[in-house]
Amino acid sequence: MCLICGWIYSEIDGDPEHGIAPGTAWAAVDMNWTCPECGARKEDFEMIAV
């Protein structure tokens, strides 16, 4: 979950609009990827249980 805006990355859905295919594990997401909602960096995300 993005600590800035609350957007949640789903490994099932990925982020295909930004080059992350569905099924991509969070660990495999490139460090240069940014939150599609607010532009926060990957380091600004925290793992949560959903």
C-alpha cells in the first residue's frame, strides 16, 4: 500500500498501464516504478494484509 495516497498494488492485477504485467510479484517490480495515483516511489510502499 502506498503510504502517501493509500493506493494498493495487487500482485494479481499488476499495473499493466505502467508496464507491470498481471501476476508480477511485488519483489519483481522495478525500483524505478512509481505509484500510478500520486507518483510516490516503490520505497514509499508498505506491505499490508488484504
